[in-house]
Amino acid sequence: MNTTININPLEKLSKREKQILDLMLSGLLIKDIGSALGLKSNTISTFKKSILIKTGTKNIIELFQLANNLKK
């Protein structure tokens, strides 16, 4: 029997990464996310890179498409 398991790549994200992803999806810029969370823009950029790697996406557009498809 061949069983395929669908793993949601967003489940790989930490709580903080999910928080940042939600803010990115709401349209906030990196500097605005940093201000909202009390973090530097460089820190948010590092989280963004980690999110892209963990989800297997190459850019923010692919990430948005993935998140949109998984919410359906």
C-alpha cells in the first residue's frame, strides 16, 4: 500500500515565524513589522529568509500563493 502524506509546510514554522508571516500577509512592510514587534528590520529579514527556506518558496510571491492555497 502506497500512502501519501500531505505535510503543510507552514507547520514547520515557529510561533514567531507564523506571527511574522501573518503580518507580512496582511501587507505590512518589514520595517513596520519590526516596529510592531519591537525588533530590528534586519531581524525580521532574517525571519523572512527562514520562512522562505522552511516553506520551500523562492520569493514572497510564491510564499503568498502557498499560504493562499493552503487556506482554501
